[in-house]
Amino acid sequence: MAVMLVAVAPAQTTVGRPSTAPTAEQVQQAEAAVAAAEREHGPEARATGAAVQALARLRFGRGEMRDAETMSLRAASIFEKVDPDGSTALADALLVVGACRANDRRHAEAVPCYERCLALRERLLGPVDQHTLLALQNLYSSRGNSGDERGAVAALQDLLDRLEKHYPAHAATQTIRVEFVSRCIQLGRYADALPRARRSLEYVEKKRGAKPAEVLQERFELGHLLCRMLQFEEGMRLLDAVAADLPDAGLPAAARGFILGTRATLALALGREDAQRLGEEALVFADVEFTDANFASLATQLAVMFAGPERQLVLARRAVAACIRLVGKDHPNSSCALSNLAQIELGTGELDAAVEHATAALPWFAANVETMTPDRLTTRTTLAVCHLRRGEIEPALPLLQQNLDDLPRLLHACLPTLSDAERMDYAAGARVALDLLLLAALRDGVDADVGLRATLAWKGIVARGLFQELRWLRGQVGSGPELQAELAKLCGEMRSPNAAKLDRTAFTARRQQLDERLLELDRGWVAPTPAALRAALGADEAFVDYIVFDDWEREAARLCAFVVAGGKTHMVELGLAAPVLQALVAHQELSARSVRPAGAVAARLAEQAARRLTDLVWTPVAAHVGDRVRVTLCLDGALATLPFATLRSADGTFLVEKYEFSHVASGAELLAPSSTPVSAASAQLCAVGDVDYGVASGGGVAGERRGFAPLQHSRRELDAVVRAFSAAHGDKATIAQLHGGAATTTRFQTEAPQASFLHIATHGFYAGSTTALTGGDASVRRKFGMQARGTAMQRQAGNELRQPAGLAFATANGGSASKDDDGVLTADEIAWLDLHRCELVVLSACETGLGTPSAGDSLVGIRRALRLAGARRSLTTAWRVDDAATADLMATFYRVLWQEKATPAAALRAAQLERLAHDRRQHGEPLVATWGAFLLEGR
């Protein structure tokens, strides 16, 4: 059976009027037929209904929509009475009613007519009858025109699924497939679009008589889509191939310019050396009159990126005028073009014109809330900067706050395929709204709560994995077994050693579909307000939120802090970030060395470095903290590696001697419900230590040892932890000890999700540190695609795993007999473990608290991974620690934690003070390295 479908065009109904309108004589004959049917059969008879419907169709054909709608409604009423269960005649009448309303631009009113028509035709004619498919196509059209973008794409996907299953080689199927890809890209549903874009290209390549231009167009669409999904290697390869074949394709100049311009903008984003040359090649096509709105809109972007100052404004204004002439002002192409023009005018100092054009660009974005693109945020940012430069603070702040509110959905749309570390890299570029807002707040004396609210919103977004924290989501989906099962399956695939071998297209599609369902749950999460934060703090508590932001006026990073204490919020400016970073590095290096007495000079240098850093980051906020002992810190960037306990007051004492510190990734954690203490009967411990990493290779530069060396005192540490746990929790407590060759990643992945407490005395690795692994660590290099070059680890192009951080387990140096257990768990794999039962994870070895400073979160590394996995608290280290001293400190920590029932923060402080007293008594020096490296995250 032939498929009778009209090409999809969302701006018009797919039930069209005939090319030749019915004559007046035909209408008169139909009216007479209605009258005759009424006389012969009565006004409510089936025959009368059929006559009325025939007249309605003629009225529709003449463009008399209101009369046609009235008659079709009458016919539908008659058919409902004579056929209560519905009939094809009723479906036809409803179709015409919907078409009348759609042609009259009453699309929302047309939707229920098409929905009912579709249901009847599916039941009576089947799901793939041509009339059923036509009703579904009309439903898609009206949903889209009524603003229901999600509903429109759902109907279009349903239509495409049916066509691909029953008519895979039909031209109509390809038409719908192309439209589906286009609509999904508009909504940012790239993972849904990708498999259909591949099929579309395959169809055209196999199509008999396909023109070269058709093939090139589909290859371009696929390459462009891949680049949107940040799969640049494959995407740019396709785009480069398309550009090479363009001269022989016979495409119009506008199409060639659009293809070359798109490739040039992506090349610039990737930092390719030939980007400027590619941009200039594309600009050649912008010198003629614009006949295509897509290229005209892109030309404004090319003007921003590649045109010289003398040409930018002229080109952009000409392109904007062309867009408006071709598609009207209320069109996405025109809005994007106006936004780009406003950016150029902002750069040239024409603030009034920039405000006018940015303001004109915003209405389309406001009316199309489901279409989430970076242009929405860019336009608001441009307008906000214009206001700030004109000294207009009031209109700028809400624009910036709206950008922060929109950010989760934008990141969700753009980043469905990436690891958490890659997502954080991308998110950093969207932080400009927060930077501008903080700068305005400092410069113009805005209420401190304005800046704190924005900071809480930003950190709340990124601290939870951009869209949602897995621990929170598991609680939300607990009542939905299907969703829970899908999440568990996806988590299992993510932590599989063979994750890199998964079918990336299929996996990406499933991941985004799950993300969309989870995002619906996540809409209930709201960033905490400053007032709620103040109410959550106890009388002896203070909250200090540090934030690094870019000062675009000085072209430098600055640091400020928000102190919440005593029912008040204070915004404290801490100056430029560079001196803080320099002082931090000096303090960390000197502190990490003080494992044993080093003499008066070294001790004095260490004390001076600690006091210098204290003056920069603590003294200015200490007055607002007052006498409150319990201090919760929310840090940003490299500052997240600083154990505040090791800073020194003016009198030489350490801050640990006055304060009890803990860290959180977001102020939202202060409002989270307190966890119920684990009962002794249900407590479970998983303890890892004395790991057999395999044989480390020798050689290297100057006899350098390569690979993971054994931790000599970790067995003593492991035994002490187990004894303390048994003494506190009794015989009913469950203990899993993983040591030697049994401490495998597979065993750990099995035991860890059951544990209430995890103690892991094994090497953490972070390639950005000064002690990065150098070569013998075969499993690490294989997993990250890295090669040893001196003491640095370099990432090979094309490898999917971005963050070189993780934990080492048995056989990490190589030699594993199992393909599924390579001895290494990366940060991204750790994040997909299910640790929502875990109260505390302790990583007692060297540098487990390090990571990549990010403008999105404080650090991207193991600490963040544990938080995303669901662990409530983690205790990690900021530098290399002494094996023996750590074993002693851990014994004290667990005794206070489990036997004296102290909080983790109080237990850590007690253990540090005991060790500090011991060092002063035994060595006459504080020996900060033996107790100061530890960072507790979580309350």
C-alpha cells in the first residue's frame, strides 16, 4: 500500500486545500444534498451526517474555515450518536475540524481533534494505515505550532518509528527522518538525533540517482551534529571531507558558505591553526546578496569571529537586515543574528545600539522556552554587560540570575555524551554570568545576599553532577522499579572495564533518555536561599563560601568569601587570586616536607608561609566568624586543596587548635536531612590495605622507581581499623578485608556498595600533581591512553577518559590474568558506584584529595567522584603523607569516632591535636606533614 504523506512543514497544516477551489455550483449542489438527506432520513441520520461532511469539505476547499468547522462539528455530533464506539466517518470529521482550526492558527484547539482522530484510526484502520499516519502527522504539526515542542517531537518520533518499521525505503520516511533530526537539534536532543542522522546519510548514499549535493548535505548535517555533541574528531573529519568535495557538488553559493562557515567556527572553537584561513574562505560568500536566512544568520557569527574591525559592523548589519527580510523578526535566525550584532556593537562601544539589538533578540528565546541554546545565555550576558558599562546595575542583575536559572537545562541539552570531567570542562565556559554578577555586587555595593544566592545556585548545580546527584536521585526513583533498574544497568556499564568498547551511539541515546526522565525528577530541586542557610546553622556554627571569579575590567581573577554566621551574611573581598595561589603553593610545599625535624630555619619558613596564607584567606573573614568553633567551608578552585587546620594565627597557634573544620561542595548540603546513625547491628566495614600491586618496573631517569610501591605500614593500619570497628560495633558487625592479591577492583566493586564505612589504604593517583606516575603503571597508562614522558603523563588524542585520577588496586602495575580487572578505578568509574549506604569513606594514602581545579566545581577528581557516587562524607589527603604516622593518626581517629561516638569532624580534630601534641613533645616541632594533610568533606 502506498504511503500518502505530504512533506512536513510545521508552519502549516498537512491537510491542504485543493489547488483549484470548488465552484459555487458545487457548493449549491452539496447544500441541496444536505437538505434532501434531512427530509428523507432526518437531521440526525448517518446519511445526513455524510452529506454535511461533504459540504464541509467543499467549504474548507474554498477557504471558508469557520463555516467548514461548524459543519464538521455537526457531522461529528451525528456520527457519535449513530456510532457510539466511533467510526472512520467520525475520524474524518474530526480531522477536518482540526484542519480548520490549524488553518485559522488556533493550533492548541486543533490538537485534541487530531488526538481523538488518531486514536480512532489506530483502532479501526491499524497503526500504519495512510489515514492513521496522516492524522499523526497533523498532530505533530499542531503541537509544534502551539508551542508544545516536546509533544511535537514525541508525535514525530512515533510517526518515524512506524514508517521506518513498515516503509523503511520510502521517500516519505526520509522526509520525516530529516525533519525529526532538525527538530531534535533545535531542542538540544542530540543523542536522539544522532542515530537518525546516520540512517539519513546511509539512505542517501544508497539511493539510486542521488545527486552529489544530497550526499554532501547529509554528511554535513551528521558532522555538524557530532561536533555539537563534542565528538569533534569524527565530526570534523566529515566536515573536512565535505569541504573538499564542495567545488564539484553544484551547491548554491549560500549553501557552500554555510558549510564552510560552520566548519570555520568549529575549527576556531577547537583551536585549529587554520581556523582564520577557513573563516576568510567562508566570508567570501558573504559578500553577495543574502538569499538564505541560515547563512545570513551564520554570517553575523563569522563577522564576530573572523572579520576585521572595519568590516564587522557593516557585514553584521547587512546580514541582520537580510534575516529579517527573509524570515521576519520573530524567527530564531533573526534572533541569533541580532544577538551577534549586539556583541559586535558592545565591542565597539556602541552601547545604545547593542542594548537595542540584544533586547530585540530576547523575545523569541522567551517565547520558545523548550529551545535551549547557548545563544539565549549569550544574548542576556551581552545585554547585562551593556547595562553594567552604563552604570545600570538594576536591570543587569535579573538577566544574569536568569542565566544561572537556565544553565542546568542548557548543560543537559549539550552534554549527554560526556564523562563528568568533560562536562565540568564545558561548564566552566558558562560561568560568566556568575562572574559578572559577583563583580557587580562588589563594585556597586549590592546586598551580600544577592551574590550569595547566585553562588549557592551555581555550586548547587555543578556539585550535583550538573543535573542531579546520584545519591539524591536514587532516593527519588526508589518507588519506580523500572527507572531504578535502568539506572543500575547504566551505572554497571559505566564502571565496566570495557566501557570504552560500548556502542557509543546506542549507549549515548539510552543515557540521554534516562537523563531526561531523571531531569523531570530533578526539577523539584531548588537552590537554597541565604535565609534558609542562616536558619540551618547552629549558634556555634559558621559557614564560609569562597568563590574565585574573573574581573573582566582588570583581566584578572579575584577571590571573595561569603560568611554566614549569627543570622547575618557578609561579603568579604579578598583581592586578586594570584597572590593567594602563590602563597598556597609555598605553604603546601613547606608543610608537606615537615615529616621529621628540619631545624629552626625550615620551621621559621614554614610558619611564615602559613601566616602569609592566613592573612590572605582567613584573617579578613575571622572577624565575622567570631568565637564560633564549628566552621563549614565551601571552597573553590585550587583553594579546595588547602587544609585550613594547618594555617597559623598571629600568635603562632594553628587554626585546628581553635576551630573544627569540615568541607562541603555546596551550601545545599547544610539543608540536607541529617543521616540516621548506623546501628551496631547493621554496620558494615570494607577495609582495603596491604595491596599487592604486582612487580614495579625498574629503570627510568636516575634510577627512578616506576609504578606503585608497596605501602609498608598499611597492614598495621588495616588491622587497627578492624580492631576499632569490632570493639565499637560488636560481633554482629560485618567486616570485609581486602588485602594482598585479593584487593582487586572486581572485589571492591562488589563489597563497597554494601559498606557503611570504607577505609582504603591504597595509592591514589592524580597526573597533575608533582608526584605524577611515570610509566610502570601499565594499567593506568592503558586506561587513559597515556605515554610516559619524563615525569608527566600525556593524554593521547581520541581517548574518551579525560580525568587522570583514580585508585590503584591489586595488579595495578600489570600482570593481571583477567581482562575485566585491570587494577585501576578511575574517578569517573568511582562516580558510578552505588555508595548511598556509605556514611564515610577514608582514603588515607597520598594525594587522594587532589584533582583538577575547575570553574564549575572546586575540584574534579576522587573527592567529587565519591560524592556523586552517594557517599555522605570522605576523608582524603592534600599531599604525600607518612605511612607510619598516618597509621597512628587513623587509630586515634577511629577510636574517637566509633567508641566515643564523636562526629567525623570532631574525631579528625581530636586525632590531629593528639598528633600535634605528640610531635611538639617528642621533636620540639609541630611536623605539620604528619597530621595536617587531611580534608574532610561532608557534614
